[in-house]
Amino acid sequence: MTTPVLSNMPFHLAIVMDGNGRWAGKRFLPRIAGHKKGVTVLRRCVKACVARRIGVLTVFAFSSENWNRPDDEVSGLMDLLARAVTSEVAELKQNGVRLYFVGDRLRLSAAMQTAFSNAEASTASNTGLVLNICFNYGGRWDIAQAAQKVAESGQPITELALDRALALAHVPDPDLVIRTGGELRISNFLLWQAAYAELHFTDKLWPEFDDAALDEAIAVFRSRERRFGQTSAQLASIIEKHRPAESVQPTEGV
Ligand code: IPE
Ligand code: IPE
Ligand code: MG
């Protein structure tokens, strides 16, 4: 039997922040109160990722399917994000965070599109955590728009060409995808990029997702063996080959 080869810290962490509505419902609050709490928890989570030296955090904030919600919830979410974009940028800058908005912007208001571009521009020189906010994002939209771009360029549609045209081409694929809120589904998130991600589902609702829950998810990730199609024995022999030769300790008293 080979010892499993355990993973290091995840470089790219992606989160489906689900459960805001149920969190509010349990407290007899309107759903939007859950989304507000969700923003506070995201702020805290970004700091926790910075402290843990995670390279990239990608969060699912509004899906292409979320337009199907009641009008007041959709407009509440738009207002909340528009306000958060302006109020959070200073702190993100201070923490060295580089912000990207990922998704189809064409359906968003002109004011929102400008707010996104301004926030991206003002954090563009930051070199710390990359924070991708997926807003009006869907994995199927992403694959279709990438295929369209490649087709228009006249190149053959290869995996590499598609990869370079996808909305997350600026970061490597996620190592770990967490979904809060207890549902065991992907809901059109990172369909292409999560091909080899480790998945972690927790019953905790997003507004309850604290540092301890993050550390638990990371610990679960680190206990997994990522084989990428190979066998455990192959992984162990690769590690053995790259192990540095044992250093010779000087003998005491010589
Ligand atoms: C996730 O929480 C946030 C968004 C989809 C915008 P939900 O609003 O889906 O919360 P639940 O799943 O209804 O509890
Ligand atoms: C997924 O949550 C989308 C976001 C967290 C933004 P949903 O609550 O929309 O997912 P479904 O509808 O339960 O699959
Ligand atoms: Mg939900």
C-alpha cells in the first residue's frame, strides 16, 4: 500500500455562497437582510484568505438564472452590489486585493458597468489576492462566449484556445470549490474550470460561514489525494524522485 500524497494549500478557492435567503427566513427577516449579511461575511472571508495567503478567491454572487427571482429581490441585489462596489474598494486596496468582475455585463445597467470598470481599474496595480466576483455569470454562457471568440478569430477550437478565451483566463483553474447551504449541485458555476477541482459541500448557510468553517474546508482539501488520472503509486514515485538528498549533519565536537 502506498501512503496517499496529500495536497498543499489550495491556490485558487471558489465558493458558491448559498443560503442567504434561508438564513434570513429562520430569523423572520426579509431575504435581502440575508444578502446584506452575506456581504459582511464575504468581507471577512476575503480578509481570512489574505491572511492564509490564498492566491485567488472566486465567488458566485449572482447567476444567469437568478434573474428569475422576484423583481424586488433582483433589484435589491443590484442595489446592494452597486453600494458594496463603491464602499468596499478602499479596504480592498489597502489589503492588496485585485478585483475582477466576471460575467455577462451587457444586461447590467450602464451605471453598474461603469462602477465595475472603475473598481477594477483602481485595484489593477495590486499584487495580493485576486478576487473574482462572478456576477450575471453562468458556466454555459462562459463556454459559449469563449467558443464564439475563438470561432471569430478563425483558429481551430482546441481546449487551449477555449481556455484562453474563457472569462477566468487570468487565473489557473480552481483547486477547491466550496458550496455552502447544503445543496449538492453546481448550479452552472465554473463548468469548464472545475473539471479537476476538489468539491466540498457544507450545510452551513453562507451568512454562518466563518474562519473555522474555512479552515475546515482547507483541512478537508489537504487530506485529499489529487491524482489527475494517475495512480497513487505513480504520485509517490514522482515525489520520491524530487525529494532532496538528506543533508549530512556535522559530528559534534569535531
Ligand atoms: C445565495 O443565497 C445568494 C444568491 C443566489 C444571490 P440564496 O438567496 O440562494 O439563499 P437560499 O438558497 O434561498 O437560502
Ligand atoms: C447559486 O445559488 C447561485 C449563487 C450562489 C449566486 P442558487 O440558490 O441560485 O442555486 P439553485 O437555484 O438552488 O440551484
Ligand atoms: Mg440558494
